[in-house]
Amino acid sequence: MAAYLVFISHYCYIFDGSFPQLLQRFFGEFHIGVSLFFVLSGFLITYRYYNNFHLTADWFKQYLKNRVARIYPMYFLLTVGAFVYYFITKDESITHGCEHPIALMLMNITFVRGFFYQFWDTGIAQGWSLTVEECFYFSAPIIFFIAKKYNKFYIQPLLITVFGVMMYSVFSHVDWHGFFGNFTFIMLFTFFGRCFEFFVGIQLARYVIKKGFQRTNIVSFTYAGFILIFLCVLVMAFQPIPKGWIAGVESPAGIITNNYFLCIAVALFFYGLLTETTVLKRILANPFVELLGKSSYIFYLIHLGWIYTLIRNGTNWLNDYVFDLYDKWGVDWHSPFEYDALNLLYAFIVLNAISITLFKLIEEPLNHYIRKSDFLIKNKPRNPENDSAAIS
């Protein structure tokens, strides 16, 4: 769901002129899928590790090994593919005119490009969110430690955000490729601005760990959260778009709505999915939908950028080819590839097919291989007796 919302936000311009302006703006704010990712990450990491983390070298190595196995292989391969595509085509949508593409590629595959306003949307543009994710992954054990040992949970997102603002106050006067040099950029595209969303997910997990999944009240959190999510979208759609940006989320009211209110609505929605039986939950539990969910990380990485460009160029070629055939046949028919909206549907289907294929053939096998390997920390041999005990 989150990945598809982001997809809509990036291509809603195709329907320009077909929908009222407000509806166009509404679809343009579907970047909220990223907020769903961030809250979900906060929840999942906390639910998995909160009660069994240890600030030891071995635990941290195993923890990072699991995170690398899940996130890095496909990101690395697709990012390298993006720069290979650049060296072949010289498509500057990859480099944004950077004079040092090799250095830029290294910044992309190490995630550090996400700290520079000049480079944050190079390579795989939407990959900026992975820099935010990685910051959270590194911070999570410290966040858990401070929350449990010193009972300091709610003050942590405030301190992290203040640190980001302090970095801006220092580096906004230094012209170093926009390193912490733009306030809107910091608030929307770095962990220091987006940390509250992760903390909301953390708190949801802490609550579920304590209270469990059973409850007696009849409030429908699923649908209440769903409605509140799209009320936040509507608020952002009504905001004036600041100069140099493209959506209402980048206005002051948009930042506040996106970073501090939307994530609470998302948490309510998730809590409903966890504790209620609804039609939506049954749909999401469908095996094919689960497969789409498992491959959605790849879909997110390829829905915008060089792979989508190849698909679009392919449909343009097919359109020309069909009209050449019509000319030979002497007919005046419509081409199935002459409509932008229909081509977007084709691209959506092809992108999902590619995502599922890459998930099955590359992402899932690499994930299992890295987890079983001696990368970072030697893998402990499995004990068949423990396996039997776990099954029983």
C-alpha cells in the first residue's frame, strides 16, 4: 500500500487536465507512503529487538548483519545499475550534472548522499529514504537503552530534532554541496526531521508488547486511522507550494502535518490492523497480496528512475511501431500505446512483475545467504535438537 501510494504521487501529473486541481493536488501528496514505511520500521524493529537487545559487539554485529541482508543487496545492485545506465546514456537525471559521477556513486552506495541537499535525489532518487532508515537502524539500540535504563523516551525525538536544527544553523553558512544547508530538506529528508515518525512506531510496539493484541473496546482503529490519514493528506493538499518545491508537504504547515500528525494516524491504522478483523485485513492477508508486499521494497526502488525510463521508452517504441504498421495497412486506428494513462497502467503491471521476479531470484536468496554467512560475525551452526524443541 505504501509503495503504491508513492507511485501515485510521482505520476499523478499524467492525469493533469482530467481531474480537478484539488484532486490533482490530493494525489500529489500520496508521498505519505514514506511515512507508513517509517512508522512501520519503528514498530517492527522495536517489536523484534526491544526486549532482547544487548549493547555488545557481537549483538550489534548480528543486528547490522540482519539489517544489511534485508536492505542492502538490491539497493546496491540497482544503484550500480543506475550509474551504468548513466555512463551508457549520459542521462543527467541520475547525476543532476555532478562532475564526479564515480564519487557520486560511492556516496549513493554508502548512503551519505542523503545528508547533502545537492545530492539527496541522485542515483535512485527515492533511495534518500534509506539514508533515513539506516540512521534509525544505527540509533535504535541506543534509543532502546536510554528508554529502558534512564526512562527517557519522549525527550529523545526532541533532542534529535534540535541537533538537526543546530547542524543547519552551523552549515547553512557553509557552501559544501548543501550539507545540512537547507531547513526544509533537513525536516523532510533526513532522520533528524523525520525521527518522530519512528518514535511513534516504537511507542506502538512498546504498547503492544505490554498489552498484547487483545482488547475489549469496539472502536474501529483501522478505519478511524485510515480516515485521519487522508484528512492529513487533504490538509497538505490545501497548502501553498513553496518556491522551488513541488508539494504542499514542503510548506511549514505541511511539514508539521506530515511529521507530527500523520504518523499518529498511521499508528492508529496499524493498531487496528493488528487487533481487528476487517475486510481490509483479509485482503492484505491474501497470499498474492502478501507476495506483492514482500516485493514492494523492490517496487519502491524501481518505480521511479532508470528502469521506469526504460519501460516508458519501450512503450514509446511500441507506439511508433504500431503506427508504422497502420500506415502499411492503410488504416486509421488508435494505438493501445498512445494514451499516457494506459501506458502508466502497463508500466505499473510490468514494474510489479519485475519486482516479484527480482525478489524471488535475487533479493530473497541473497537475504538468506547473507544471514547464513560469516559476514560481520561468524554464523553459529544450527543445533537440530534446538530446532526440534522449537517445533514442539
